[in-house]
Amino acid sequence: DDEDAVEQVRPDTPVKPMTATEVKVNVSIPSAAERAAATGADGVGLLRIEHVILSLDKTPEKFIADNSKGEYIEALVEGVRTVADEFYPRPVRVRTLDAPTDEFRQLEGGEDEPVEHNPMLGYRGIRRSLDKPEAFRHELDAFRKLYELGYDNVEIMLPLINDAEDIHRAKRMMKDVGIDTNKRTWGAMIETPAAALSADAIAKSGVDFVSFGTNDLVQYTLAIDRNNERVADRYEAMHPAVLDLISDTIDVCREHNVSTSICGQAGSDPEMVRYLVEEGVTSISANIDAVRDVQHEVKRVEQRLLLESVR
Ligand code: PEP
Ligand code: MG
């Protein structure tokens, strides 16, 4: 009827431009999955599972101490499943645990968390996972279960790795719990200058993709605390040093058929989008509210590049 007709021509009806560069979406809480999927994004470029864990009110180690690891695994499976269902068969890249210790403090068991002078440079991401293999194994168990349930659109992403050795160790653990690392799609974040400068070894480590976590990459490259307002005006994702690390990594990965992506906040910034498309990045993951604009910006840049190439 008339009302339906009006509904169909509403200006916010998603019209997704076709682009060669994939445009994905970042999801921080499973309850945002429906809204994220409605953007028409090509998948989830980053699903953070910290919020699933923080909402359990107990640290992973406390679950283990209480002999309730099953409950922990089940909660992870359910959290990821909500998003994987909503997007199926579009891919959903799930990042393994990466919460600074101070964020765990409020949870039951949080009193056992190390007190760190600088948690951002401390016990987080893959460092914690490799040091606490039992908790990490349960996370990987959750992934194995998701694959058993048929969620072949789930991908595994490792945070805060510094070199290929971090990846080799994590890969061994994935295999140990029964994840077929040849069959499943998995990769690592590039969030430290060390990781970017190790791109060659990382690209040969078996990863299918790397993803630039620019929130951290900018912080560590420029030595500027991402949460310190006093230096916020000097926190520049488009700094030439950051861009060099990114573009060199893209070039190396292309040689090894490893796809490249961005899942930091800068992926929602048109200036960075232009730069990345020109450099030949495989996919860009943006905030839910930015996906439409990023899709159109990518389209504009791709068309311009095409015209320039035939001129
Ligand atoms: C990043 O560092 O860019 C990133 C996506 O991870 P987080 O913001 O969770 O550290
Ligand atoms: Mg990060």
C-alpha cells in the first residue's frame, strides 16, 4: 500500500554501492548486531569479545578456579553466535581477548589481576593469552564449538602480536584444541611498530589476513597515550610515520597473498579511507554510523583510480 511505497523511497534506505574494496563494520556488543547487519556491510571486521566477558562479572581465571569453565565457554559461544547468525554467510572476524588489566579489576576475581603502572603497555592481548594458556584454550574451545555448530563464517583475529613468533605459538594452540588452521580463516592485528616491521615473517606465518588496529598503532608509533587529553591534539592517524608502516605492510602482504584490513577508528575517517584504497587495502571496517559514508567514499576513490589508469 501507499505507506509501504513511502517506506521504500526513504532516503536512509540502504543503497549499497558495489566496490572492489570490501567495507565491513565494527561490533563491540552482540546486541548491536542487527543494527550493524542492516548497514549492508560486507561482514564484521572486528567483533570485540571483551564486553561479553566483562558482562559476566567474573574474570576468565575465576571461572577456571570455580570449576565453571563450561559456563565461560558457553557465554562466549552465545555472544559470538548472536553476531554470526545475524551476518551469516557474511564473515565475522572475532578478536580474542584484549582487555587491559585495569578493566578486569571490577570483576569477581579482579583482585588477583596484576596492578600495572601502565596497563596499555602491559599484560593484555596475545601476551596474556600465551601466558595464561588455560584461559586462552577455553576461548579457542568456544571457536571450535562455533565451527562444529556450522558457523563457518567465523574468523579468528589475534590482538597485539609483536612478531611471527607470537603467531606461531597461538597457531600451535589453535591446532591443539582441534581447530583446522588450514581450513579456517584467521589472522593477526598490526598494532605495534614491531608487528608492522615484521610484516614479512608475519605474512609467511600462515595468516590469511592482517588488520591494522590503528588506535594502538598510532599510540605506539607516536608514543602518545590514546586516552590522554593533554596530548590528544598530537595524536594523528595520518602521521607520515604511521602511513609508511601501513603502506609497507600492505605491499609485503600483497606479495604473499595475505589480505589487509583496518579495524581501528581511523577506518571511519574519509581521509584514511582515501589513502587506504589508493594503497590497495583489501577491506575497511568502520563504525556502524560511518559505514554508508565509507562505502560511498570507497566508490568515489575507486572510480577516480579507474579513470586515472585508463587516461
Ligand atoms: C585498535 O587498536 O585499533 C583496535 C581496533 O583495538 P582496540 O581499540 O580495542 O585496542
Ligand atoms: Mg588495539
